[in-house]
Amino acid sequence: MGANANTIWRVPAYLPYLQEPLTTKAIASAEKQIGRKLPVEYLNLLKKQNGGYIRFSLPESPHNSIAGIGNHFPSLTGFDWDDCQEHVSFPLQGLVPFDGDGHWHLCLDYRQNSDTPSITFADIELDRQTEIARSFAEYLVMLRITVDSEYVLEAVSDIETVIFNLSSILVIDFEPPESVWNGYPTYRARLGTGTQPEWIWISPNTVPRGFVRPSDANYTKLKDLLPGNAPRFPELPERSYILSATDGVRARVIDALAQSQVIVRPLRDYLTDS
């Protein structure tokens, strides 16, 4: 499985990070500000969704989003290096960040090639730069989905029954499902002692296409921007749920689900090339 415009974006989209749909005029304006042509592969991603969180990552990297082109944060053109250059020994001009938190930035690097930028990880805090890929296309090939500890519950016709059976077998109480943090309902239960707690999380694969928290200042404006539902992992069967559990209880939880005749498989089995 590769990362492309149809597979890269995380569902649900975090609506405050989503720019207006990309236009030819916006591309021309961005390229004029940057002073360079943007990679076709980058623009193809933004034509599908103009910025946001991605479901892929780079090995041993905090990278988890790609900036779109637009007027609000985070924007590909809304950044300058004025406050950073004095903290590093390498030149920052020619680097165009598309992800980062101020301490580090993942960048399009035009310093050696003004036509085809490489991808560079610039660590401002440690005064270190690392070439990640020779082009944006090569960077996309390097991306992977990390799902080592997640499992899939297949063909769940009634999640409340599954939760009830787990509660009975494991002698636990699940908290009421909440959607504030991720944009979809998550059932959570705590096991273990007070000093060494263990946790279970169960959430649906089919979720709203976009979400914004009610506390956001633009909630009313954004909440209906992406109506309808979509799968977090299109590779999964319909009516799937996703299970996460801490190491100390994972085997017990899977065994309890088996007693309840729920089909459980590692998520990585569905993502054969991740």
C-alpha cells in the first residue's frame, strides 16, 4: 500500500486545519510567494484535500500532517525563518516547511535544486538537518501506517452487546462513549490497580468525514463542512470496529471477545504493505 491522494488523509478530517478547496489561482499565488514551483505530487494531495492530518508517518519521526495552501494555520505559505536562523548553523532560506512545531520542521528543500526539491528534516533545537528523501515522490513511497497494537472486530452488528459481554466476562465498567477528542465515539474501560492501570479502547471504523470540537471559535462555521461518513481504514470490512488495549490486558481482551464469538484479527493483516 502506498501513500497517494486517495489513501494519505486521516478520517475524520480535522476541519480547523482544512483550507478552502485548492484553485489554480491559489497555487499560482503560493508559488509566487515561495519563488519556486511546487511538486506535482504535493499539489495532487492538496487537490484531494487541502491540508490536514495524515494516517501515514515516517519511521522515528513526529511527522503527522501536511500543510495546505490557504489563509489560515497551518498554511504552506504562512511561515518565515526570521526567528530561527540565529539558532542553527545551516542556511534556512530555501527550506519550505510543510509540517513542524517550531522545534523541528519537515521541509521542501530547494537549496540544491530549484526545480525538484528534496525533503529535509530540520531540527532547530538540536541544530541538525537530515535529508529524508531526494524528492517528494520518493518521500511518499517511504511513508508507512503504524498499527502494531490495533485489532479489528469484524461484522459487529450491535456494539452495545459486545461492550456488555466484555464487561461481564472481564468484570469491568466501560465509560460512556465520548467523541470530543477524535470526532467519533470511543468506548474506554480501565483495568488493573491504581498505580498500574491497564486500558481498553474500542471505536468504529466508519466515522464522520470531518470534525471540529464544540469549544472551537469557528465551530458553527465549520461543523457541516464535510457531511456524511467515511471509513478510517477503507481496507476493512463493513461494520468493523477497532480495538486497542495496553500490553498487560490485550490477550485477556482478545480471549473474552473470542468467547463472545467476535472475529478478531490484527489490523496489520489488512494492510499487507504497511
